[in-house]
Amino acid sequence: MANKKENMPDAIRERVDDLKKKVFYEILDIIGRVFVVVRYADDVMIGSRGFLPEEKESGLVLVFNRKMNFAWPGDAIECTLVFGTSPQQCYIPSEHIVAISSPELSTQLIVAPYPAAARQKAADEQPAATQQPVEDQGGNVVQVDFKRKKR
């Protein structure tokens, strides 16, 4: 989370979180149910159930409808969700919501986690290293040229 705050201004992050909330409630108002994909993070609480191993990799899909008791008072959804027959207290910070969708409306909002995008941008800006073997009497030596590769 610290990485996110360092790379994205708070005002922009708040506006993106507001957009998620608006899309969520608009879909809920139009069709009555909404799907939410939540990525794994330490501050996401899914009761004692938590995330299954495959959900830690691909995210957890939750379905909300009008009849459910939930609130999105600030920057997180607070609710009690039932998994099987077991109700679980959940706390889902909006920064970890990566998709909001409705199959009935053929509508979806997808937001890539910002830190991953920032890391990719930084990786793209790194100079490409080229390796050139250098003959040396002492053994295997590799010379590395850190100049940016011409395209």
C-alpha cells in the first residue's frame, strides 16, 4: 500500500475509488446484482475463511445484490457474506477492487492495481543491458553495455 501512495497522488486515487463506488451502485440500481473481483492483500478481510490459494493468485469474485446487508461508507465495503452456510464478516478496501461487472448488462470496469503498472513502466524505462563476451586469458568474463538499445 505504501508503494501505491508513493506513486499515485491521493486525489487521483480517491477519484478512481469514487468511480468504482459509482459504477457499483449504478449496476446494482439497474439490474439488482453486481460482481466484484477483489485481489489478495493483507488488509482485505474475508472473515475466518480468507483467500484460497488460487484466489490469492487470481482474485476472489464476490456477488452483491439489493437484498444483502452491506455498506460502502468511505473507502471500503463492509458486509457479512455467507460462504456455504457460514456467515463471514468482510472488509474490502476499494483500492483492492480490480473489477466491477454485470454479465446481464455486458458491462465491466477493470482497474489494474497501480503498483504493478508503476513497476511495469519503470521496467520499460530501464536501459536494456546487452552482454558481449570478452576474450580474457583469465577465464569467463562478460562485459555488460548499459547503453539503451536503439530500435
